[in-house]
Amino acid sequence: GAVVSQHPSRVICKSGTSVKIECRSLDFQATTMFWYRQFPKQSLMLMATSNEGSKATYEQGVEKDKFLINHASLTLSTLTVTSAHPEDSSFYICSAPGQKETQYFGPGTRLLVL
Amino acid sequence: GQQVMQIPQYQHVQEGEDFTTYCNSSTTLSNIQWYKQRPGGHPVFLIQLVKSGEVKKQKRLTFQFGEAKKNSSLHITATQTTDVGTYFCAAQYSGGYQKVTFGTGTKLQVIP
């Protein structure tokens, strides 16, 4: 089946630094990818829709200048958490739509900001 | 915005007992998907329901989509310890451009 990868799987950074997370569709092309955030014991919350060749669409309450999204190719979307703070510590997951409107999720990236 | 509620939030069952989680949307859905997330893992797609009143089965799992396309349920018969995890429904709405809204999730614990 379709596979989506994420890198890194885990990252620890100091407060104030920026962190880049990559999401790749390995055996299919994705003009659209989605970025979610999941806090412990909570559901997945959609942050933004990444669109290849155009600007990302952000959900209400998500700061576009803090969470920079770049969809540079049909197989790669990146999420950069700028000037990360401890409250940004979370599990970040990307997904790409497959056939018949299913979603293929990446394995996720655990971010810990100290 | 659109909200998708699931009940119960948590469920502990003895191995062999049945389990059901319910998903409700305030507005009509285009389709509904179900996912399973194991502890420490990412969501894994289980199934998609599209038609009003649709029922689908996967071995011990039975999925239903309500007639009004606003609610859905997942029923597991004779639970096993491998069923442990959090089950999420995820809704798609007309005009949502492939975007899914996740339900609040039901965490299942199976006691051996």
C-alpha cells in the first residue's frame, strides 16, 4: 500500500530554535498533504493543508508565520516550527490522500522543546 | 466549526467481551472513515463508509453509517488484547477538499 514517511521521528531542541519536519509520499504523488498536531491523550487536530505549487491553507487559530509550510514537489511537504517554545512540544503527523479519499499517515514526529 | 464527538472516551473490557464506540456529527457527512491508533503509533486507516445506512464488516469489526449520514458506529465482537488502542472516526464534509475532521476518539483497554 501507499507509504508516507516523516523525518525526523523524534527531535529535541532548545527554546527559540527552529525545527524542520519532512513528509514524503514514497510511491505516489500528492498534490495535497495535511499536517496535524496531537497533544497527549487528545485527538488529531488539523493544522494546515499543504498545496503543491501554492500557499498552504491554515486552520483557524494556527499561526502561519510560526508554522511555515512548503510543498516543493509532488512528493515532499515540509513543516518548519519557527522559534519553538515548550508549548509547541507535541506529536506532529502528516497525511496524504490516497485513492477513494482515504488518508495515508506518516509515522509522526515527536517534538520536545526544552 | 464542524465537530465530531465520540463516546465513550474510555472503555475497559474483559477479553472476549464486545465493544462499541459511537461517532456523532452535528452536520451531514459526505463520508466517514475509521482509524486505529496504537499507543505511541500513528493512525492506521481501517475503513470508509459512504452510503446512507451502509454496513461493512472486517472479521470481528462491524462498521455502520447512519441513515441521516450524521452518525456512525464501530462494534468489535469478542475483543482480544490486540484490539487495544484508540479508535477515531474521521469525517469528511461536502466541499471539504479531502480534508478530514477527527473525532475525539475512544481509548479501548482489554483486560486479559
